[in-house]
Amino acid sequence: MKKLPPITIGVGDRFGLEGEAQLRAVMAIRERGVDAAPVWNKSFREHSLVGTRPEDVRAEADAAVAALGWNGPYFVDADHIRLSNVDAFTAASDFFTIDVADAIGKPVPEGDCEEFAARHADLVGEHRLDGLDAPVVVTRQLLASVAAKYLAAAREAGKVYRRIVERRGGDDFATEVSMDETSDPQRPAELLAILAALADEGVPLQTIAPKFSGEFHKGVEYVGDPALFGAEFDSDVAVVAFAVRAFGLPPNLKLSVHSGSDKFAIYPCIARSIRRRGTGVHIKTAGTTWLEEVAGLAASGGDGLALAKRICLEALPRLDELTAPYAAVLSIDRTRLPSADEIASWDSRTFVGRLVHDDSCPLYSPDFRQFVHISYSVAAGLGAVFTDAVKANGATVGEFVTRNLLERHLALLAVRD
């Protein structure tokens, strides 16, 4: 098993051009005392839309590491993979985010839920976990109800994990299981039962992505009560520590926050919890790199600004198509999106002000930012027109990418109360 360090940051890169810019941010935060490691992640959907392969992500990561002389750990994540598409990732990836969303709620054979509850009858009762005011209460009924909802998903995770082992000829990789695509947040007792089910399947997961309260929309701020999130996160950290001891899961098991990009309000909660409990976290910030590429092009002026406008103008009439795959994680108010004429009239300052996530800037528009976030397939359709422009303006674009990842994300994990 390839062991993850405590803090890992998912640095997705739609077009594979910003590996060095991303790694510079990770290297800079290490100098501030946060021992983070980069995880380059890309999903099957993103590969399909952009026309890349998992091997391209591996090449980008290896090239960035070699160019900057990085001597720390780094990983390549097969993001949100399933049994139907995992084979394409097994050679190039060494981190696998197993997505079991389709199996959550699927029925299992009659009697399996009660059998699960009986097997884990020793969990029934009150568990007083370190640092939590209230005990975690587990009942026989709760175990059976969790099994009814999540047992099929845990078994699917086991199938995918074993397929990866078979394809790679061993377990030299890190495993994450995504359980966040469900309607309601899991309570601590439910998360405990889910971890028991995954342990039963022999999945040595090192990160798990539970469902938290609030909304995690793409590329914009967390919507919800940060204090409630903080309490949930800290409770889940305590549950994970208990599950490690109870079920023999990897001792470095930690929580994963999906769609963690731009969720600045919750970063202090995460930082306080992991410092206090001496644990780690995995945060995915995939889409922000693409957004900063567009901002960097716009800031460059001239042809770069013209191309940034072109992408938006071509995306506007395709809004329904572009939003469909992300409907559950968007909050775009279409009445607040700019018109084509408005976009065409913008100078660099206005475009960048609208796009870059800076709440102190009166120009900033979360709606426009989300719109650009889901428009990357338009840029992909432009092929070399887009990638050549990013390379030609590489210095400016790279500054945007590094500054965003470092100052708006990683730096918040270094802040101490």
C-alpha cells in the first residue's frame, strides 16, 4: 500500500499545462510549515471531454516534479472511477477515488442487512469519543438501516478495489472511497457503520469523502453554516480515529473534502480540527486551475483577452448543455449572467474582476465564475488555439494559478488561531 502523507491537495488540471505552477504553490506552503503533497487528479468525464488519457496526467506530474526538483511524495488520482472505467487508469495512477454513488441505496439480498447488524453487534451502545461532548449512539436498528442504504455501495467499492489490485498486480496505491453523493449528511454513527462495511470488504482506504451539511457548489464559496460544518468535520475525525482502532483500517485514514475549491469559510474549521487531533485531510481543488487560466488570459490583454471572451461567447448559447452534468453542484442565477454584448465590451480589469474569487471586489460574480467553470469543454473544442494561447501567456497564467492555490487555499491551512 502506498502511504499518503497527512495533508494532500487535489490539483486537477483540465488541460495538463499547469503542473509546475501548481507544484510551486505546494513547495511554497511547505516553507510556511504545512507539509502538503500534491495529487494530480482527473476524472473519466474530464478525460472524455478534453480528449486526454490518464497517461497524460502521469506525464504532467512527473515532468513538473523533475523540472522543479521536488523530493516529496506526489500522486496521480484516477478521480471518481467505477468498475466500468477503472481499467484505463490502472497503469498510470497510484491513487484511486472509488465512486460508488450509483450503488448507494441499491437493494442487497434479503437478510444481508440483519446479518451485517449481527456481525457488528459489539458496536451497539454509547461510544464516548475523544473531544466530543455527546456520545455516538449505535443501535441495532441503525446498523440495519445503514446496511440497507450503503451495503451495496461498500460491496461495489470492494469490487473496484480488487479489480485495481488484479490489474496492477499488487496494492501499491492509495485508495479513497467517495460517499458524498447522497441527499443527507451522514451522522457520526452512520459513518462508523459505513467504515465497518468497507472494512468487511477488505478495502484499505486512506481517505473517505462523507457528505457534509451545506452546499459545495463548483468554484464558489461554501453555502451553509461554517460552525455546523466544523462540528460535523471534527465529529467525523473522531469517528475515523475510532474506526481505525476498531476495524484495523490504515492508521493514516483521513477525511476528504470534495469540491473543496474556494470553500474558504470552512478551511479554518478544518485547520483547527486537524491540528488539535494530529490528523490530516485531503482537499480537492480541481476546477480552479482552469478558471485561473482563463483569468490569466484575460489579464494578458490583446489576443489572450479576446480568446477568454470567445470562450464565454461560444458557451452562452450552450448553457443548458454545459450545466446538465453539473446540475446538482451549481447555483447559477441566469438572470445575473452577463449578456454577450456585455462580455464583448469588457476590458481586462472588468473580465478578471468578474471571474476571480475576491469577495472584496465589487465586480466579482459567483454566477459568472460558475458559468466559466463548466465551460471548459468549449476551450477543449478549440484545441491548439486555446493551449497555444495559454503557453504563449504562460508567465501571467502561471502566476494566477500559483497565487490562487497558495494564497486562497493552502495558506488557510497554515493559519493558526
